[in-house]
Amino acid sequence: MDEILTSIVGLLPTNSPEFELPRHFTAVASNPTATRQLKYLTAIGMEQLVRTQYDPKLNRLVYVITRRGHPIDAIGKSLDRTSIPKWYRYGSSGRSFMIGEHAQPCVIVEDIPSACVVGAAGYTSMALLGTNLTDLDVLDLMGYNIIVALDPDAHSKGIAMADRLSAYTDARAVLIPDDLKYFTPDEVRRILNHKTKENRNEMPIHT
């Protein structure tokens, strides 16, 4: 099976490079701005599922990227408007931020706040952070039913992404009313359930 997946997806190796969190990272509580942003995760009940740190050198709220509970990378969001880029990746894992890893389906979104809301709604979620899926992301998505729920203005990109993934697993793109981070977990469940039923009821049109 490993040889088949490696051949289909076209990637070697499948393991992420060794990664250790920088020692200068501190607790989020050490910075008031980072603490205020973390309250968003606390409000939707995700503080136990999402590992966060504060980077005092770069002034960033850091989200730890994990697989099977182990840190493999980290990405930091700037806490001021002068730092470029807005998102800074600390490692070279080639993997996107992911929450859950067990629940079905997996919902692909654009940013971490959206992924957190989707995770709080009971789904596995993957945040692309504006990038395309890497081969390693595709490998991580094997075994999931996939819902691609990108922002409305990126729906065509979502369709192309679902087409790519459908070669390996059940994948579909849905048109959502707005970025999912603007909804509550209950609203996200209703949106995704409704869109899933819509997709199932769609019939091909023959001319």
C-alpha cells in the first residue's frame, strides 16, 4: 500500500524533517495581544486541541502544526501590522495546519481561525493558509472524505482542488456563504450538512 500511494502521489519521503520548537518561545499569557487572540480559541472550546506559543523575538502568535500529537512544524501570525510576512513558517515540513485527524469528513479551509471553528464543529480540518495542497498534504488526506470549503471568491480553486483529490478519495467542493471563521460551530454544521445534501441531490444534466 505504501508503494502504491508513493507511486500515485509522487512523493518521497513521507516522513517530516525533525523539528523542535525554538527554545525562546514562551507561553501565550506572557503577551497581552497574543492572549487576546487566544481568547478566540477559548471561546469556541479549541484551546485543548490547538497548541499555541508566543514568539517574543518576532512578536508572533505561534500555532504548532502536529501529526498524531507530535509537533512537526509551526507557523506564526504577526501581532502587528509592520511585520512581513503576515504568516511565518518556522520549519520545512511541507504540511498544512490540521486539527482533528480522526473525525470524518475532513474540511479544507483557507485559514487557521476557520479550521478552528470547523474543528469545534466536530470535523477534522486542514488550513491551507492561502497555498495549494502539497503532495504531503494529499498523503495526509488519504482515508478521509473531503469537503473543500474555501472562501466564496476562491470557489473555482476549490473545485480544481476537489478534482485533484477525487483521484484518491471522495472529494467535493461546496460554495459557502462566507468565510467559515465568521460563523459559530453550530452554524458551520448546518452549512456543511445543507451543502452536503445539496451535492447528493444534484443530478447530471444531459443535452
